[in-house]
Amino acid sequence: MATARTRAPLAPLLTALVALPAFGLDNGLARVPQMGYNSWYDLECSDAMNESTLRRIADRLVESGLKDLGYQYLNLDDCWAKSRRGDGTLVADEAKFPDGTLKPLADYVHSKGLLLGTYTDRGEQTCAGRPGAARHEELDAKTYAAWGIDYLKEDSCNASGDHLTAFMEYGKMRDALNATGRPVLFSLCGWKSWYAPMGSTLGNSWRIGPDDNNWQGVLQNIDIMNGLETYAGPGGWNDPCLLLSKKTTGEAIMTELQTRAQFSMWAVLAAPLLISGSVLNMSAETLATYSNKEVIQVSQDPLGRQGRRVLGGPVAEGTGNVFARPLADGSFALVFLNSGKEELNVTCGKECFGTLGLSAPLAARDLWAQQRLPDLQDLSFTALLPPAGGHRFLRVRSRGRFRGGLSLAG
Ligand code: GAL
């Protein structure tokens, strides 16, 4: 008798079989979340999204010190491709990339010690109506490898929303990239949390929610990230979308405080750190935000565990929260966040610290003030946080012995 009990396991099994790697996603990349620049929110499809601007951005990534801090990928987003030749080979928009390929840009970016990323879509067309990868996966992967591409983001516009179809289509590009023999970081962009359980079999990162676009979008994606932590780890990461700051045109999407709050949260959530604001015209404060070595160290921690909420409720509803991430040296990164409209005291007390297995006294450091705090003699810390993005970023370590190990589970 075909009961629910006998039928239920079939779907996940089938899914697993379909997405089983033909060669395995074993490119050795993204052992820690990728870092770099992405052109989308900065340049979108404007005339400025062209080779000469991108070369200047490469220069600036080096001069500003960002490259040496780990921001190694310079990633093009939509609007670089124009058409296909008779034999199907992709052609870059010659008005933007005079050679009609991305090879000269890749050579230049490589000469700067950086890596080049590009963008496609699993449908016939990208979101902006440029050529997509459907039915051309093998040829496109070979073309990218020949140009010297190091990173590929594959979007999901104009494609089926069916899970199995999506996994199969992403699997095609994964296998095509693998077959080239060139290590290419593969970043899925399907905007849904149902990618997470399958993510690491398909790519090095997978978008779990919609475009972040603004502060409210950032908060929504933080809420989606929470609960997906078991799916993230070295080689494959949940992706809550791009880092937001002022565009090259000068338009500010969020406040400086919110840019810093997002950066803090992306570090504690082990999210890819892709700056999608102006590099050429970056404010001193934004540069200081993206250059904080101690926060970057949390993001790039080799244990590779994604943090989770230990206090509070949905941030999109405007609340006080604490998120915690266990780190390789036995310490924890803690972000206190106020997403509400009023100033707020947020306290991590016995229960909140207790779930981390920490015992008093705690040694603590403030990663934005960059200073050691007095030891927390009892298990309690209160942060007074301004509204709409107020935050504190602590790194704490038990001075005594761990009671419950390092587990964040439960
Ligand atoms: C969206 C994607 C964005 C950006 C845009 C380009 O689907 O989520 O990150 O790539 O397409 O058209």
C-alpha cells in the first residue's frame, strides 16, 4: 500500500540523485566566504558598466588596501553580454568591452593580483534581457575558461521555478565548469531558501532570498538566513545578497550605520562579502567599515560555522537581537543589533550566554571600538543601541572551562 510513509522519502531521494555531481563540485574554492566587489548596485546597466570603469575599480581595490584585506574578486553582474555568434559563442557588448570578449579585462585584473568574476542566467535571457546560458552551458563554460574567468554567478530569471528543474540546470553548469579543469567559483542566484539543503552539491554559494536592495531587504534576508546555518561550511555558503553602500553616482541606499550593521551581520552569518557600492567614490567611513580586520577575521574564520540568533525575534519586525558565531579558537563573535525605531537596551544574560556553553568570567573585546572590555564577571552584557541599525560587535571567550563545548546547536 502506497502510504504517505512509503512515499515521503522519494522526493528528497530523487532530488539527491538528480543533483548528484557527475564530477563532484570539488574546485577547492571558497573554503571561507568569498570577498570582493560586485558591479550590480554600483553600476547596474548604466553606460559606466564598462571595461574602463572596471579597470579603474581594479586599480582602486589595490590602492585602497581592500585587495590586501582579502577582497580578491572583481565581479561583473548583468549587462556585459550582448549576443551570440553564429557558432553560439558569447559576445560581450562591444560598446562597453571593445574586444567583444572579457579576456583583456581578465588579463588586466590578473596583472593586479585580483580575480575576475562574471554573470549569467540559467534561462534563455538574463533579468536585463541579455543572453542566458540555457542550452549553452558547455560552450559558455569553455568560453569563460578561455577568457580566464575565475567566478561565475548564475541567476534564475526567465527560468522554471520547479525545484528539480532548477537543480538540474544548475547541475549542468556545475559539471560544465568542472569539465574545463579551471577552478571557477560557482555562485547560484535562485533567491530561495530551498536551495540551501542542496546548495553545497551544486555550488560554492547560493542566494537564499530576494535582492536586498535596501535596509529592510537586508533585515528580511537576515531572518531567512537564521535557521539555515547547518547547510553552510567550508566550500559552500548561504548567500543573503550583496553589501550595500553609496553608489558611484553618489546615491546612498543606506546610512553609514546600516552599512556597518550589515557588514557585522554578514560576518557573523558567514556570508559572502561582496561590496556592491562605489569603490571609486567610497566614503572614508565606508572604507573603514569594510577594512576592519577583526571583523574580516570573524568572517573568514577557518571553522566555517554560520552564526545564529541567540536572543530576540524577527529583525524585519524591528526588534533587539543577539547573533552568535563560534570561532576556531574557542571564542564567539556576538553581534547585538537594534532594528527598531527607538533606542534600545539589548541584554545578553545567563540564558543567552548559556546556550553557547560559556561560563563566567568572560574576556571580551569590542571589534568596532577595537578595544578590550573589562571582563564580564557574571554572564551579562547590555548594549545601549541607537535605532535603525545600532549595533555592537563583541568577541568573547570564557576564562574558565567550557561547559557545553562549542556547539551552537539547540
Ligand atoms: C537579480 C539578482 C541580482 C542581480 C540582477 C541583475 O535577479 O538577484 O543580484 O544580479 O538580477 O539583473
